[in-house]
Amino acid sequence: MYLECHNLNFTYPGNTTAVINNLSFSMKDPGFNALFGPSGVGKTSLAKMIANAKFRSDGDITTGNIDTILYSYNLERLPGWSSTGNHLDKVTAPEKQSLKEQLTGIFELNDVLGSRFSQLSMGQQNRINLIRYLLQEFDLLIMDESLANVDEKLRETIILAIKEVFSDKMFLYISHNLLEVSKFCSQILVFRKSSENKNSFVIEGQDCKKGYSLDKKQLDATMLEIMNAF
Amino acid sequence: MRKIMFMFLLFLWVFLSAVPSFARTTQLNYRLKWLFNTSVAGDIYADAKGFFNDVGLNVTVKEGSPEKNAINELELGHADFGVASADQVIRALDKGAKIVVIAQLFQVNPMQWIYRTDKPEIKTLQDLKGRNIGITFGGNDETIMNTIFAKAGIARQEVTITGVRFDFTPFFKKKVDVWPVYRNSQGVILKDKLAKAGEDVYFFNPSDFGVNFVANSVITSADMLKNNPDIVEKFLSALLNGWEAAMDPANEADVLKAVKQKDKEANDEIRQKQLNATRSLIKPSAAMKIGTIDLPAWTQTEQMMLKERQIKKPVNIGSCLIQIK
Amino acid sequence: MLFRRIYQFLIVYSVAIAFLWMIKMGLSLSDYVIPGFSLVVETAGQVFKEYFFDVINTLSVAVLGQALSIVLAFTVGISGRKSSWIGSFIKVTAYNIQAYPIVALAPIIFILLGDGFIPRLMIASMICYFPLLLSVLGIMATPVENIEHFYIVTGRMRWQLEVKIRAFENLSKLTTVISGSATLAMAGTIVGEFIAANAGIGYSIRIALYQSDLAKILVALFMIGIIISIYQGILETLGEQMKSKWSISNGGEVL
């Protein structure tokens, strides 16, 4: 399984400055990877281009053993005419029911399944949205700020669970959280402004798994490496 | 000093020029009942030929329409004289309007019914039985026809009544046999149209059977008569002279020319036929003076309206009819 | 909501009629031009029952016409929502026709189809169809990206789901336009009847006009106002109930 990008360029229509300038990187093997960088640098644009060929303009994105790519983001909503549990049931295949129950337990959403989407807090909304993507068939899931407004402890629980349950899948986690990304991600694409004329490149993260013991020195080194990349 | 004197004299000259002309002509508004057509030939002719100017009156003759009501305009001060039908006058008097009738234009009511000659002629009122008769609900024709039924002792179930409005399709399609028309306007057009299709028509005239419902008459406010009797007299004499001239066959070509300028509807041939029909209704005999008020007809009209509950109480119509010599 | 509509109308009507009476007093007009209070009350007593049934008659035509136009507008709006040539054609046609005073067609419709229920129904539905269609088209043609995205990327999107999502997200707009088209339908039906029908309150008003009976017209206007206020109030209440049943306002209870 691999995701590769060769000399990718992208400019928004009507703009003169390219958002993505000659980007090349490679990510191999299933794993929980990250796309890290400051706001407005083009992470979402890259994510959309990876997920959907029609957004690509110039350059090449190739994949191996990745048939289905899904892109999810934090502003998504579920329809409001019935409960979230109902909606979740409708999009869950029968063979994934037990997985659904497992995930709703881990994500601490069992109590809200009877409520409508608009009654949930933002954190709950993002979690329920993420669950429904996890219950679909995919090889690569791009999570664009999908755990925004979720507290740190629960985010850790969720990420570790995802890594355990979906160990054969690739994830691309878009986040601003340096510590989290350094701790849990395997490969981190550090994304920089195209105007800076510096290459984006992949850094190895700590890739902590369930039951991990944290090597603080290593973690600091990773974080420093990422910071130095800017 | 010279400059001031010159300005003063100039002003005086302008003023003196204006004052006599103001004293010579009085501005009046005269609201008709309906649109300009041959039915108001006399009103158009009086205006076109300067009958009003000759007596020192500057009269604006305004055509009527469904929304405009001469009686309302008299009360609101928008008109000085007007044309209204007898039912309008009597209804207004019943509601406390202070108006008077100074001339009756139509001696014979143009409101009649047209029917094809393929059905027997209506020679007695009993001949109406079994016919499909068109009536404009709420209109004069409804009042007239109800009076006819009452007079003839015809029960409602012995005839078929169909509510009609502006389009003649049910009559053309022979769904309705007896159709209400104004004899001297639509009546002429319909007769002509059917003649072209090889069909002939009769006209059912209620007044042939003693049912006289007065039609259009000239009105003014009681105040106008009281405060300006001389203007009323001048206006009426000019108007009736205009009508006499318009109804004179010798002036026919001239009258038709004047009407044509205002009447956007009919063609020349139709207009000429309409004028002939109008003449027979306005001045049925040479001896008849146009504008003569037919008191018995007015009284009968008032009685008909009282019976049909169109008015709550008698209005003593005789006291509001002013025959100006 | 219902009571608010009714008393709002009563206030407006009372103010208008008081204004008329002020003019009557000021200009010393007879009852023929502006009827006095006692004449209006007396006339009301005479025609109230007849006019009530006339208004109900007109309202039933208007309601049916509106229902028909809602069904038609949704059908055409849903079909025309894509930006295919037929969708664009429908949009352009609707924009142009909705500016045309449909009641001006009333005489032609009555001539061709005669008096009766069907031509009145046609006029009522045509009057409110085009504004409804435009709203439905606008709603159905505008994606709700945040909700539709999941279904599109997972291949679960169907046209029924798309319509349901877009209708639900714009429920407020839809109930407003439907409620507004009620007045349009009623006004249009009355005008159509006034011009050319032989039944309904518009027809009764025309007869009153023939007779220059302003008292009858004022009574008719009162009946129309009251009934339409009740009808609109009912529609708005139904709309609110539907909204509260199908959605809960944002910022609801946090669990």
C-alpha cells in the first residue's frame, strides 16, 4: 500500500500564487499518518486532490492497493429529521453492526444515539460523523480536523482505537496539534507555504499504540524536528 | 419711476385681459355613464360643435366606465353634471344623496333582449315560458325581467335563467335563447353579425308590454341647481340643442364624423346603424322634445325597485325631477 | 399565531373604515358614496350568510388551486433542479412568466372554458404556481454540501435523498413561501371571479359594484379579511408544528 505524489501543483482559479508548488512525497504501508502545517497552507486542498481526481490540475498522485479514498471534515452534518442512531443504522452494513456498537462505545456516544444531530455538542457531532466514515468500506480515510472540539483524553482513546481496529488501513490525519501528531502518527507530511520555496517532506512520528509507554526524549526530538522544518 | 409705471400698466393690461375671459367662460365637468360611442352622440356633438362655448361654458365631457359613477363625482365635487340611469338615481336618493334630474335622454330604454327568428316571436309575455333567458345578475335587466315575470304571473321554474356577462359566446353557441343587449349598441353589432351568418333576429322590448324602466338621464347636484340656476339652464339648453342637432338626419354625416373621432370600437357601417337605432330611442317622434321627463315612467321605475327590494322606502322621485323649460 | 393574525386584521380594517368615515363626515357625503355605520351593519345583517358561503366557496377554490400548484411546483422544481438545458429552460420560463399578471388571462380562460369550477381552479393555481416554482427550483438546485458530501463520496446519494435533504434544510423558506402563496391564491381567485366568473365572493363584489353598493363591498372585504387571516394563521401554525416535529432548533439541549 502506498500513496505517492510527484511534482504536484495547484493554484486556485483567479489567483496568481500557487497554493501547492511542486509537491512530492511518498507514504508507504497502512498506518495513521498526518498532514501537518499552519492554517491556509493548502492541507485541505491537497486532501481534496488526493480524494478526488477531478480536483487535480497538474502533477501526479499515484496509489498502490488503495481503491477507495474517503475525505471527511469537521463541518459535516447529519440530516436532522431523525435521531443520529437512526442515521447511523441506515449507513451501516449488517456485517458491521458489531463494529458500530464497539465504536459508539469507545467514542462515548451511546447516550446520544437517540438525539437529533442539532442537539449534540460540536465534539459529539464530529465524533458521530467520524464513526459513520469508519463504518464504510475504505482503504484511505482522510480526517480533516475530524476530532476538533473533542477533549484531549478522549482524542487519545479514539486515535489509539482507530489504529488498533483499522490496522490494515491508511489514515491521513490533518491537525494543528503538534504533540498529538508527533505522538500518534507514523508518517507526518510537514506542509509549508509554497511562497517559502522550501520542500515539504515526511518525518517519522512516534506512532504510539495502545498500551504504549512514552519516550519523552524521542517525542521532544520529533517535535523539534517538525518545528525546525518550518 | 418710469420703469415702475410701465410694469404697473403691463400688469393692469394682463389682468384686465384675463378678467373678462374669466367672466366669459365657466369651467365645468360633465361625466357620462359609459364610454364614448354612438349612444352619446348628442353629448359628443354638443362638445365638438361648440354648443357649450356659445353660451359661455367651457365643458369637459368625460367618458364613463364601470369604475366611474357620475353621482359619486357630483358629491365629491369632481363633476358638475353627469349622466346616470334611473336606478342609479333612485338608489342614490334612497341613500340620502342630494341630486336632481334635469333631463331624460332616452325616452325608450335601450335595454332589450335579442333572440333568433328560428324561435316563435314573443308576442305576449306568456311566450317567454320555456325559454332560456340571459340576465346580468345585479343589473337593471334583472330588475326589469323580474317585473315582467311578476306582471305575467310567470313562475321561476317556467323559464330557465342563465347569468350572463360580457362575452356573447353562450348566445352564439345557442346555449341561451334570449340575450340582454343595449338595442342601439351591442344589439346592432349582434344583429349584423348574425345576418352575415344568415340568421335573423327579433328584439324583445319591455316597454312594448307596459314595463317602462327609465334609462340614462342628465343629473346635477341640488346645490348646483339652487346656487347656480343660470349655469344649469345654460348647460342644459346647450346640451339639448346639441342632441337635437345630433339626432337630425340632415346632420348625420357630420355627427358620425364627430363620433368616429372618439369611438374606437365600431366601423362606419355599424356606427351609422347605431345612430339610427339611437335616434329612435332618444327622439321616437318628430314632435318629441329631447330631454322630456316622463314622470309616469319614473314612478313606475321607483315602484319596480321598491318591489324588488332594491330600495328600502319610496324616494318620492317626482320631487327630484326638474323639467327646465 | 392564529389569534394574532385575526386581531391584526381587525385593527387594520377598523382603521381603514374609520378613515373612510372621517372623509364622509369631513366632506358631508351621503350614504350612497360612503355608507354610514348603521347602513353597513344593516347590510351586513342582510348579506352576511350569503357572503360567508361565497368566501368559503372562493377559499376552497383557492386552497385547492394552491395545493395543485404546490404539487406541480415540486414536481417541476425537482425535475428541473439539475443544470441541464431543461433545468435552465424551466428556470428562465418561470422567471419570465411570474412577472406577468396571470389574472389578465382570466377573461380568455373563462371564454374558452366557460364559467364554473375548473377555470377558477386554473386561475388560482396559475397565480401561485410560478413564485412557488422559483422558490422550489432555487432550493432544489442549491446543494447542502455539509450534509450531502458523505452520501456522495460513499455512493449512497439518491435523488430522493437529495430532495429530502434540501427540502428539510430549507423548511422555513418553504413554509413561508407556501403561506405567502395562500394570500396570492385567494387574491387571484377573487380577481378572476370579479372579472369573469359566476360564483364566489369576487362575483358578489362585482354585483355590488354594479349597484354602487359600497356597504356590501365593505362587508365582503371584511369577510374576506377574516377568513384569509384564519386560513393563514392555520397554515403558519401547521408550519410551526411541522418544523418543531421534524427539527429542533440549533443550540438545543446538550447531552
